[in-house]
Amino acid sequence: MTKQELAKKVAAMTGVDQATALVCVEGVMAAIKDSLIQEEPVYLRGFGSFILKRRAEKTARNISKNTTITIPAHNIPAFKPCKDFLTQVK
């Protein structure tokens, strides 16, 4: 499902026009992104959590140059669905 299709579905469910629904969907996505940039998790009860996972520093190999490189520690955004969501998907 694309963002446009999601906005169309939200518009049909709520009775607002599609342009307003698209603005709302984009607003929610921007709010989640801004929260994760500030390293604050987003908890949506009954749906799941958007969290940051910390990746430790590690050494890797550049095969073409036959050298080792160090990949610094960094955060990765992740989604963890709630238990009800997981049971409905399975």
C-alpha cells in the first residue's frame, strides 16, 4: 500500500476529502520521524512502537581493496508491533 492509497482509505473511513487525509497521513509520518530524530520512541497503543535500535561499532572488510574499515556506532529506526497486531497477522 502506498501513501496515496493509505490516504484514500483514510478518506473513505473518515468521510473527509482525500487531500485532507493525505495531509493528515503526512503529518503523522513527520511527527514520528521528528520524534525519532530527537531519540524519543513513539508508542501507539493497540498498534506498536517506533523505536531506535543502537548498533555497536564494528569492523568490516572492504573486499575489493582488502582492507578493514571501522563502522561507527549508529541508531537504526525500527517498528515493534504489539501482541494483538502480531496475532492478527499470523
